Amino acid sequence: MSFQARPIRRVVTGTDDQGRSCVLLDGLAPNVNTHVSARMTDLWVYHQVPAPIYGTRDDGNLAFSFEPPHAGGHLRVVESLGRPANYNPAADTQRQERHETVRAANGTFYRGGQNAYSSPYHKSATIDYGILLDGQRTLLLDDGAYPMQKGDVVVQLGNWHGWTNPDSGSLMAFVMMGAREDRR
């Protein structure tokens, strides 16, 4: 199976040397990370808040990292394929059963549970705003599965979760920001 995602046009605006608003960058987003049935495109990354809003650098063309910078964040679009009707879990080389919690080098915690059409069950020290732009997607939590439709928004506060596309593909935008767990 080859993933045929649609490229994402990115228009970055700013201010020129004369103080006028202008387009700084206009073209296909360059930072694309493709997996078996999903494609993640980072459109902009900021390393701190407040983020700098001057200059002509391209903060959307940095090395890919699943996690956003701890003191900053990123805007990412995720396009995922839907699971076909003839999907055979036994033949899925991406399939992994749930397992004990492991922590990746990037800080994300994983418990497995993925297949070619579902993300692994994971959590990170982030606040994530997810906006479903197109298609259908199901959010998987400890207390159940939550189908989402085009236009739905989820706010995730560093909790365990996974995603699956049971019937159709989806296009979803995420703003992920570094956070800390404060149990006061």
C-alpha cells in the first residue's frame, strides 16, 4: 500500500523592511513525515512563548519531532487513510498489542495498541488542540471511543489517547504546545 496524501499549501505572512504586510513564503509545506497510512506535515514550529514574529526564517522547515518544543509548540496537519473493508489484522505488519508503558527518547509514553490504521496509545506532556478538517476519526480513551465528525474539536490535556480511522480517511490539524503536569 502506498500513501497518496494531498500536498498542503502553506502561506506565511509577515512584515517587510518598509513595515508593510507581505507574503514571506508561499508553496508546499516542506516538512512532511510519511508513515504507512498517515502523513504528518509540520507547518510552523515555535520554540518559546512569546514566539518571535519578525525576520524571514522558515520555522516550518525544521527537523521533524513528534513532540513540540517543551517551551513552545507546533502546528501540524495529519492526514490518515481509512481502514479498508478487506483489512486483515493477522496480516498487518504494523499491528502491535497493548503492552506495559514505555517512554521514548522524545518523552512520549507509549502502550502499543496500534495497527496500520490506528495510532499507538500514547500520552505526552502537551496541550493539544485537534480540529477535524475533513472525514471521520475516532478518539480512543480509557473510558471509551469517541467518534468525531468534520468540524469537531478536541482539547487534550496530557492524557492517554489513540486515534483510529474505522471507515474513511481524515484530515486533522493539531496545535501541540509544551505543558507540565501540575497536581496541586
